[in-house]
Amino acid sequence: MVCRAEVSDLELHPEEGQVPKLTEELFRGLFNEVGQLEDDLTLRKYVFFAGMERNLRKEVWPFLLHCYPYNSTYDEREQIANIRRQEFEEITRRRLDLSGNQLNQFKRKIQSVVEKDVVRTDRGNPFFAGDDNPNLTVMKNILLNYAVYNPGLGYTQGMSDLLAPVLCELRDEVAAFWCFVGLMQRAVFVATPTDRDMDRSLKYLRELVRIMVPKFHEHLQNHRDAAELLFCHRWILLCFKREFTEAVALRMWEACWANFLTDYFHLFLCLSIICVYADDVIAQDLKADEMLLHFSSLAMYMDGEVITRKARGLLHQFRQLREIPCTLAGLCMRCGPGIWDSSHSPRIYCTGHEQYGYCPNSFN
Amino acid sequence: MSDLFKKELLFKILVVGDFGVGKTSIIKRYAEGTFSPKYKMTIGADFALKQLDWDSETRINIQLWDIAGHERFGYLTSVYYRYAVAAAIVFDLTRPDTFFAVAKWLADLRDKVSLPVGRPLPVIILANKGDVAANKVPPQIEEFCKKNHITSWYVTSAKENRNIDEAMNRVVVEVLENQRNNNLYNSDSVMLAEEMHTDKHNNGQLCCSR
């Protein structure tokens, strides 16, 4: 049995299909005379629902990834770009000045991994293909500089996969570096590769499944370790990059970066995939390891457009809930600056922390 | 004996080792018989299946778990390791550092995986990329194995398909011996294997193992 990816009109976000794609003309129209984006919500709404023309990415992504504030003027952005260029050069200098023990450590812990990974990242993309491709050196320099810039995080496998599309779309070493910095700073997005962030994402996802796809939750309860959700670790770590073709995956990235209606859209994308394929998994009574195999065999065969539309619908459904468990209260909080169109303030009920006398998930 | 009456076992075997030593290549070579110099780095959990008709009575389903070579998640790694019955630690003959990391991987395995009755996990070592550097086997390897109760190590080449089947067969032998020695056939580990795989073949299970 194969589930066909379908989504009925009833399951869609009410504004689905009514928001235009961001075009050059629409984009230019959003700036005032000094170059400020006064209405960033509209920009983010376009991106969230319909994406953008590809040639706009190099201009729009730096906003989405917080390189430039939305309300910055043309002049201010030029200044920021200049400062960033100098900073980047300074970071490069610091890296090249490493010596002795520090240099050894850096070579062993960072550089050797980066060098191994760069040559196996997106080589199918013409931008990175072929021997001695200079863009590989650029990718390497950005990753090494990032490790110098943020020694706490250094380099973790997966970063090269996140950087490559950014570099490819922006075609500028310095701009790509600062966008990458912004990408890695997104508090809840895929990129911060620590136990804690992944753990939190999985906890939220388990709760979303419990509330919104109860039959699948029941299935997870019936099989040992199924609730570890092994099958979606890679979805979250690489933000669906290995599950969909690049064009579709990048649309998903943008929709996540738009921070529209939620800072956790990636979890609704996970939930959407689960929803579409749940019946199949349940009908075959797949166990934890079989689910992993099942979903990894679906990679590159799922309809990303349908999944994304359904994800927006699920987000809408979630925001219609009058009450949510305390375990999901964090999902309604803003992680970064900016506002959503209207606040979603459901009643929050506590899921059984009575014995402690207080709720550990309380934010009040 | 027809297939229907074969005893089916499921072995979860981990393949660990530093980044870029060729874990994915070894797994693909063993499970699919193919090799590509272009595998992407492994992120998250993944495994491949290989079915072995071990003898006239036994079919073994091997799950080879591809564990990302870059330390990342303390807790998640232990989820990936859970219920493993053996492991292969891979290093790259062309990069001496990766051999020194073998001890670290071994410690991690011993720390996180324990078999019922507290037996240590059977482990083998694969010195990979033997096609380019077969003569660079670290001289300490014998002593290292002896000291750590590792019975075998192999120079392998996923590229040239050298010693991979031999090494994996050796792992299977060790797992079977381990289970036999411990008289584990009725205990958790094999029950797990059967439970994980055979409830779709209930007839076979009833005929053979009860």
C-alpha cells in the first residue's frame, strides 16, 4: 500500500493560494524612499506562503537571516556591509595567525573534518562540481572562519550542508558567511547542533503528534523506542535537505526563516509528513526500525509541495486550539525579534505536574 | 528444509569510527555490493539490511547501523546503540589519527552498550582503505586487540571489496558464540531479535523455536 500525498481543501490554511509569490516588483514596492522595509510582516507572509523569485534570494535571505534589520536604510545597509567585510577579514587574519598548540588543535579538531566534508557536500550541484573547484575553497574558508568566530560551536557535521545552498544562492563569500552566522544563531532552527536543541525539538514534536495525530501517537506508544522518532532526526538536523529535491527543500527553508505565525515551522513540516504517511505506517504496523527504513526509502519521493501546504494547514489548526498543554507553551513564545500577525494565546493546561506543586513548563 | 521453517535471527550490528573512514562505503559494499567514492556524510540514524542464509536451519537478518562519525549527541548516540549485539570499529589506514580514535570509540561502545548477563559487546576492528595503504597497518594493533579482548581485525577495502564479507562473517560467528556460551537462546537478546522481526512469520517461529 502506498499513501498518495493529498491534502483536502478543508485542511488548508484559509489564506492558502491567495498570497502571491514575492516578485521583483512586489519586493521593490515594499521599501520606502530611504530603503526601509516598513512592513516586514507582508514580506514574510509572501515568503511563507509562496516563496520568492530565485534571483531575489541574495537580497531577501540576508533580511530573513538577520544580517540586516528590516528597518535599516540603504545607507545603513551599506555601512553594515562594509563593517562586516572588515570583520570578516579580521577573522580570516586571526585564523591565519594561529600558531603552535592552538594551530595544531585547530587543524586536528576543525580543519581535518571540514576538509573531509567540503568535498562531499553538494557536489552534484554544478556550482560545487568538478576537481579543484574554487567554490569548495570558499566553502572551506567560511566554515573555518565560523569556527574561529564561534569557537564554542566550532564545526559540527551537517554545517557544510546548511552552508552550501546559502553560498550557492548568494555567490559572495562575505555575505554568505554572515548569513550563515544568522542561520546558526536562529535559536530553534535546525542548526545549533547540541543535544539540548534537538531534544527540545523532539519533545515538541512528540506533543504535537499526541494532540494532532492521536492515532499515530498511539502507534508510537505501542512499539518500543518508536517515540524516539529516529526517522525524523535527519529531517530536523538538515532541515529536510536529504528528503526533498533542493528546489523544494529551499522553499521549506525560506518558509521556516520567514518566522511567520510560528518560529517552529520545521516541526509542522515534520508533523505534515507524519500525517500524510501515518495511515501507511499504522496499517503495516511498522516498528521503530522499520519506520526508519520506511521513511528513509521515501526520501526524494515525497511531494514537498503537498507536504508544505498541509504543514501550513496544520499550523492553522494548531493556532485554532483554544487550549494547549503546558508542554507546548514554549511553542507559542517568540524566539527572536519581530511580531506575528496576531497573537495566539490559548489557555494552557498543565499535564500532570500536580505532584510537584508547580508546573515546570510555566513561563509566568 | 524449506525457508518457511528456518529460524530467523535479527542482529543489530553497529559500524562506528571517526568521520570519513569509510563506514558508509563498507556498509553499502556489504549490503548492496556497490561502491561509490561520492557518499554524503551520514547525519542522523540510518541502517542497511543484509540477509544471510547462515546454515540449513538459520537465516540471519543483519541490520548494519551507520553511526555518524562526528560526536554529536550524547543521548541520541545511546539510542542509536540500543540493542546492538556487536560492533565494527573502522579506521582509515591513510590517517593515523583515526587509529588512535579507535580506543575512544571502543570506550564509548563499552560504556553505552551492555549485553544481557553483562558480557562485553563483541567488537572487530576494520583497517579500511587497504587498497591504498595496506602496508601502513599500525604495529600496535595486535597489542591493542589483545589488551581489549578483541579477537580479530582485518585490513579491508570497500573499494576493492576486500575482506568485508570475511570480517562480517567473523562478527556473526562471535555473536552466535557469545549467545551460545551464555546459553542466551531463551533470554532477552534473542527474544528481542525474534520479536523485532518475526511476528509476521508466526508459523515459522512456532514450529522452530518452541
